[in-house]
Amino acid sequence: EEGEEIDNVLPDDYLIKFKALFYATENGGYTKVEEEAKIYPSLVDLQPENDEDITDGDYKEEEYNLTIFTHLSQLLNLRLLSSMLLLKNIFITVELYKENMLIGFETSSRLAIADGWLDWKNISFFRTATFLPQKPGRYVAKVYLENALFSEGREFIGYKIFNITKDTKVDIFCKAERKIIITYLDQEKNSVENVETNVIIDDAIISKTYSDSDGKTKIGLPAGFNEMYSFKSIYDGFLIKEDQIKLGIINTLIPVKKTISFNVYDLKINTKDSEGKTPDFDIDISLTSTEMRNPVVLKPDEVTNGVYYFNNLYPANYQIKIKYYLAEIIDDINIQKNISKDINFYNYTIYLKDELDLPPEATIEISLKSQDFKKTVVFNCECLSDGKFVFSDLYPGKYTLSVSYRSYLLEKNVTIPNDDNDNTTIVFPMLYNLEAYIFDSHGIPLKNAKVVLYRGGKEIQDFSDDNGKIRFVIPPGVYTTKVYSDDIIVAQRNVNVLNDKQYDVVTIVEPITLFLIIIMVIITIGTIAFIFIKRKDSLFFLKLLAIFIAIVALVSPWWSINGELSDPLLKTSTNMYIMPSKMVTITSNTDIITGEISSLAEEFNLVMNLISFLIIFSIILIFLTTIFRNVLKKKRLSIAIFILSVIILVGCLFVFCYAMSELANIIVGNFIGNGNINFDVYADNIFESIACSWGPGIGFYMFVSSIVILLFVNFITIKKNKFKTY
């Protein structure tokens, strides 16, 4: 819950229970699922908490008894008696239909049988068929005479259409079966199989037959004298004929014959993949039509080597439905003759480039979204080489090409096939800001450094400003960065640009200010020393020497880590400077020269800056002792200030040792030591463990030397002439 601590580890026996909804839809996609997800929480509260609250949802509809009485004509009774005398197993069957489906049948008899025994109580004068209780609705009962004399099979002798709304008794007056033979032929006088013939009365089908391989369908109907029946001939869902037939007594022996002709045509669909070969992926092709009276889906009669054969199609406007992978395409075709249709699948190649006219190195998502398909389908591509992407086996049509990377999106409408040999070159305008800050080896901004970015044979260059800053606007990718000073490479590393990026580049350039300070100090101290040497004042010379060493120590590393690996060759050096307070690491091998400036705690930087200030302050005080001694003749004050300066310097030394020890404990474990340290430069694929040693740097030792000299001078001065002018 919000505000509670996060459990990172769950117990083995931890059980979570919650109510969930499984929802699937063929239309609407994720938007529809999102809408359903918003509705579901409001329905959770309406669900019963306990099983006791769940009521019986099985509503049982009222059912009614059904009894059917069959009454035979004199002719049928005569046939029945004749068959019985000849020991024929003749009987009458009543079939019950609802919505054109057989739901039950019973034998119609005067004797009632229950549990295998004669039911004397329900013996009837009429032939009776008793059905199980039925639900309300519209029903059709059909009566058949089975195994009659001179009959080839069962005879259809009666029917009744009725509704059940209560316990129902139905009387069916049976008549002799009259015969009809309808022959279905095509325009070539060939027989047409599977033509459906329906005899319909009051919208109820009382007879349904199909033509055989000879195109013939035999229909038997109960009829008296000159009865009319309406029939409908349906082929593959199309109504091809609607007519009436009159049946008479003679049609018991001589059937009514009728021939119906209509045109049919063949459709052959040839499928080829992008290489003109038989597709090696599954394709489902079917036909349907809005002109069908009874819509059906037509499957091919034969599929051979990518060729789909639809035989004997009724002339009409059809819709071809093509399914492959997740795609579903619907195309229109008019069948008025024999047709051969080609369906070719195409490859679509995209050559993707960035603003540098190079293949992009970032992971870019490329997809095609169909516009013409029944369902929107997104096709993914295959990357064959740098910048070359191929969509395989695309159905002809209009698509939306999407090229995206993070927040960048480029969309383009394309047609497959197109006039460019199914190839498209796209320049993806994806650019990021790369800001680099160039520093010298002491972490001081380096101006006018030439920075060159290399990638794929292309190069971009610029110069750093007074703050050491340089900015490039470039496509994403891995760039080799080289920094030049006086045409000499002073830094080289790889940088992976995946978004707007800032990074530091530390070079091996020594700061010019260091040399200037050293030269100025040498000149100044040398001049003063020359004057006092003339006066044979050796102690003052030693003080000047200590000051010189202390000033040089200020800009030298006070603590360092050094390591080297022979195989592969790799060197690393980390230096801690106190003015300015920077920890700089430079790593190099045969291919790279790279460095970084470590982020130090504000408290630590404050201590280092304070040490620098106190050292400079002490140096100034030491210079003042000369003024107090030689100009103002304040000898005691001069010695006191000198002693104070030395005390401050010693204090700075101890403070640095303590602060640096605390930092070293975090970095490597102690102030002085050696061991293996893991170094990594991610963009340059450098991940190595290097044997290193660490401890005080040259600046620290120079500062200690300076303090020792000053202590020596102070000791000699006090010993030589305590509180006297020296």
C-alpha cells in the first residue's frame, strides 16, 4: 500500500487472492480492453462476497406434454394390412423438428409400451406417438411409413405445423407419398451436385434434399388429388429457382420430373511468394457473397502447389477472404466466366539512414500497418544488415510505414508494390544534443581544444569555448571522440549517444597556469634569495625555499592511485588535487586516453578549499615576518607570526590526512595500501581488474618537506638567539 515499505522478498507460502476478469475481443484492440478495464472495477462491488449470496441462475422454462395421433387414409391402411399379412416389419415413425432440427422421434402405435411392458391403461383406438415434455415454440411433425410393401424405403406420408403453448394433442391425417425428381444441369449439360431443394410451407421447411453426383434429387411428399407445393432450389447459398409443382395420384408410381439449368464457372487462384515460388506459409482462401440467400463460406475444392481451385461457382459478385499469419484481406471479384486470378506476395526493403547518411546504430522500431485489411495488422521486419530492413511476403495494398525511436516517430504512406522496385530510402531525422566539457589533467576547463567526432568514416569537429564547453547536434550512435591540443591527441574515448547527453573529457594536458606559477615563484624567490645571499642570510633562503615548495605542492597531487595491466596493456592514474579540489582519473591504452572527474561530497570539498586557503594565508604570513623584522623592526611579532604560520601548516597537514583517510576508506579501504581495483569504461568495453597501489602523492610529500624546512628554520632561529633579531 502507499506509504508502506516495499517487500523485496516474498515468503514461499505467500498467497495473493484477488478478483480478475479475462476479456478478449476481435475488434477494438487495446483501446477496447482499456475501456473494459475502466468498467470492471465498478462491477466488482456488485459481485456476491459469499457463495450463499449466489442465487440459482438456471431458469427452467415450463414444458408441456405432446401427443400426436396419426390417421391413415384407406389406401395407406390397405398397404399396412397387406404388409403385415406378408410378415413385413412395417411401422409408422413420427419425427419432431424445431427450427429445422430433429429433436426427437417416436413410433406411432395403438399399443403403449412402458419400461418394456405393455401399458394397458394407455391403449388407444388411434395410433399415438407420445413425446417427452417440450418447451413452448413452433414445431413441425413429420410422419413416415417404414418398410411398406412395394416401397424402396421410408415414405413421407404426413406432416403438421403447430405451436406448443400448453399440453398439446395433434392430429395428422396421412396421405400417400407422391414422388418428384429434379435434375440440375449446368450450361454444358453436366450434372451439378449438392443443390439444396427445400419444400416450404408457412416458412417451415417440410422437406430438404440435395442433388447427387448425377445432379438428381428425389423428393417424396404426402399429397391427395392435385396438391400444389412450392419449392426453392439453393446452390452454394444462392437462390437459383423458386417454383411450384402439382402432384396427383399418378405421381405415386410415376414421379414428376423437372430439369433446372443454370450457369456455373470455375475460379483458379495462383499464389506466389516474393521469389515467384509456391508460398511456404499457410494461406487460407475462402469465398462468400452478399447476394447469397443463405450466406455460406465456400472453401476450395482442391489446393495443389499454391493453386486454389473453386469449381462450379454460381455467377455473382463474391468476396475473396485471404488469411495468412495474422492478416485477413477481403477482395471483391465478379464471377461471370471462368477466371484465373494471381495473388503475388512482395518483399519490401527499407534502407534507413540518419542525418550523417549512415545506417543508424540505435535500436529503431520499424513496422508496417495495413490500411486495406479487414483487421488492422502490424507487420514487423527483419534486419538483414546495417540500415537494411526487409518486410517479407506482403499482400498488395496500402500500408502505413512507422519508424520510431523513443519519442521520435516518422510515418509514411506506402503502396505495395510500388514504382521503386519495392525499395525505399528513409532519412530518419533523429538528433540529440551532445555537450562535452573539456578539462586538463588537473580538472581545469580547457579552451580552444579541437574536438573531433568519428563514426562510420564521417567526422564532425569544433572547438571548446572559454569554459571548455562544446556542443554537437548528432544522430544516436557510438562515436569515437578525439581531443587535440596543438595537433596532438590528448584524449580519446568512445561515447554512446542514446539521448541528450552531457559528459566530461579529461585530457593529459598539463595546465599552463601551473608552469606560469612555478616560473613566477622561481623568478620572485630567486631574486629575493639573490639579495639575501649577498647578505649571507641562509635562514631566509631556506624560508623562501620552503615557500616555493609549498606553492608547488598546492597545485600537485596530494593523494594518488596508480595501476598498470600488461595484458591487455592498460594504465590508470587517479590524482587528488586540493587547489582546485578535484579527483581526476585518467585511463589509457593503445586505443584510448580517457579520464573522468569524480564527484566529491560538498563537505569534503569545503575542507580541501579551507586547507588551500589556510596554506596560502600561512605563506603570506611568512612573507610578512620579513617586513615585521626588517622594516618595522618587530622582531618578537615576526617570530610569533612565523610560529603561527608553521602551526597552521602542520594543522592543515593533519586535517588533510584525516579527511583523505575517511574518503580513502570508502574508495579503496585505507589511506595507504595496494590491491586489485575494478575499472570500467562502458562505451569503450573496458572492464578490467587492475593491480594498484595508493597513498600520498608528490604534493603531499612536498608539503611535508616544506613544513620540515620551516620547523628547522624555526628551531635554528630560536636556538641561535631566542627572541632576538636574526
